[in-house]
Amino acid sequence: MRGKSTEASRLRLAQFLSEHLQSFGIGYEDSVICPTCLSALNLNRDRAYFSAGHILPEVSGGKEWTFLCRKCNSLFGQRQDKWFGEYLNILYNPNGTFLHAKTKSKYININGEIIRANIEICDPSGCIRIFVPTDENPPGKTQKIELGNRINFSVQIPLFSHENEVEIGYITAAYLYWFHEIGYNWVFQNSQDIVRKQIMECDSTLDGARVIDLNTDKAEIQGIGVLEESDILYPCCVVVDKVVIFPTPFTANAATPKNQKFTSPCDIHFLNLKILNTPYLTLYDGKYVVVPDQLRKCPPIPELLLYIHSDNKKPQWLRIEKKI
């Protein structure tokens, strides 16, 4: 969804997702499931736990949001969203440097003296102003600073030590973008368990999704798609200036993104998918893209198959025949 999150809009989205969820099998009546922790919430009793998870952090101008449980949204806000948002604010600033980071140490080393001070960047000139409040430093401390034609200063910027959280921020945004586009067709894949573990534990070292730089400040097209490498098709999502590559469905029997070498620039084919009130498989030129394999059905297979062609032919909706 887009725009301001309200209690009414969160409830409408939860009701829509609940109808979608019921087509995945028994036991989902009046329920909605958080896409990251997979906790089930009751539509009537648990409304206080409904939350709007912004795909890009709201602090950096993110408008699109989707359903999350309040616990996950709060957790992400304290970890990956905090640092990812801070990184994006610098990236979006045409004159941005790491000195524009919102979070900086209150203490600065000026010509060898460590004092309490604040740094301000003057845009667009780029000049640096350092404010040294004498009443917040020990008596006589500021007078010890040797000032001359040249001033050397250094300041600690915590963002440098949070590369892991920034990378997980990209992965979280990409995962939520897929959920926003195709709902539980994306979530109910065993292949994405390791990605959810990456997100929930905020650990980019896990062998799940991979983030690759696109060598641009902002890609012209954002969104979900696929890219092919070594005859293997990988689901992906372009997020601002990077592409996040996800594990393939287990049916592909392929190397994980972290164990695959990708050529640059990546040849990304963007997809136009949608949420239906029935599970469906997605194929691109005969190769699996999305395979929901956690259905509570017998047999546990979707009813429909969406076959997408790379040569711009109209996608085909095919019905899967069940063998009795």
C-alpha cells in the first residue's frame, strides 16, 4: 500500500491478505501471518499487533508499506531500518558525505584535543562548521586547542561499523517488495527460510540472499524480477542502487546466490505479477521463479501456473491438473 498508515488501512490490508491466505489450505480462517517471523494473528483479537512495515524506511522517504506484525516492525526499526535509512539519506543527498550521517559521536578530536562538539555541513558549499559549547566541556579544555591556519579533526561515525545492518536493510526491503507484489506465494517457499533467518537475526553472513552493487546512485527501474546466470534463473529485486538476489526454488537444484559468480552488469528482467486468491507457480521461459511449497493442501500443489515468456509474448495462465 502507499500513503499514510492508519488503523483502518492496516485492517483493510490484513483482511485482504487473510482472504488470500485461506486459499493456501485449512486452518487459516480469520488469520493473517507476518511474512518475516510467520506468526499467525487473529483478525479480530490481535488488531493491536498489526503494523505497517515500510519497504524503504519511512525516515528516508519510503511511502510503500505492507503488513508486518508489530514485534517485527519494532525490531527492524531498531536495527536494519535505522542504519539503512541513515545510509539512504546520505545516498539521496547530491552533496552527501558520511559527515551528513545523522548519528555521529558527540566527541571530536581537534588538533589532538578530544572535546565535546557538534559538526554541521553547509550545503551546497560543503563547508564544515564545528560548534564547541564551552559549558559542555571541562573548564579550560577548549582553550587548550591550538588553532592556526590548519585544523585537523576526526569524529567517529557509527554508520561505518553497521555495514551488516545496511545490507540486511536491502534484503529486508527486497523481501517485503516480493511479498507486497505476490503475497503468500512468496512467503510459503521453503527456499526463503534462510532469507527470513538472515532478516530476523540481522546476519548478512548467512548463506541466503546476496546484495550486489549496480554502480549507480539510483536504478531507473525498481522492483521485482529475475536474472539468469550459468543457465540458472534467480529471483531478484532492484532496491535503489543495488540488486538483491534470492535463492532459487528448491526445484531448480541450483547454487545459492553467495556461491554463484554473477557477471556485471546484471541482465535483469522485471516482472509484473499480482496477488490472487489462489496459490500459483511462476515460470519464466520454463524455469521456476516462485514455487509455494508450504501449502496445507492435499496434494500440496497450487492450482494455477503463470508462464512468462522472455520474448514479450503475452503471459499464459495455465491450470494444473491434479492426478487422482
